[in-house]
Amino acid sequence: MRKIKTKKIISIIKLLIFSLLYLLCISCESNSPDKVVRHEKIPKEAKWYGGSDGGDWIYVRKKIAKNTFLIEVYNDYTGELIVTGNFTICKYCDFVDLQVKDLLTLIAFYDGEEILLSSYFGDKSCFLEKR
């Protein structure tokens, strides 16, 4: 009789521990910093560039001229427009005529002045500068 009670208690404790671990995993997943929430002010076409510690929403509206694009950058928390205007690829990386779809794959992040790209020319990092 005593063995049966002990087995039931152990089973109940195991079930409680499993339930707590499961709930903990669910709460960690839903609060993950990797999940970025799009503020309602940010256009649907804007893409997220950043990581779990922050970033920006960047909307490449259209190509204006060779390697010049009309771009909007939005704050990740408030959804406010940070900067808008024509951005041009720096001179030493201006050897290819990029299209919008190409540029979207190269954007790394906005540093407050320039939009850095994930490509290099020699030892120099390529970027877009506001004109």
C-alpha cells in the first residue's frame, strides 16, 4: 500500500515538473527578442534589418538613377520615420548597376548616417550615403 502511494506521489511530481518546464518554454518563446513587431506606422513593404538588440525598418521605395534609390528608414520601437531621401552607393562600390531586388539582399543596417551593405570592394565596406 505504501509503495503505491509513493509511486503516485512520484508520478504527480514528475507531471508537475514537466508541466512547469513546458510552460517555461512557451513563455520564453513568446517573449523572444528575435521576434520583431512591426509598428502600425511602418509600411508593409519595409523590411527589418537588425538583430535581437535592435535595428530599423528600411523601405526602398524605388530606383531613381544608377545606384540611387529613394529610401525611408523607420524606428523599430516607435515606427517614426527617421530619415527619407535619395541614397547613392559610395563611389568605390559604384561598379555595378544594382536593382531594388539586389539592394534588398545587400543591406546590413542603418548606422544613423549611412546604410551599410554586406559587400566589400577590396578592404572597404560598401554603403549608401544620403545625397
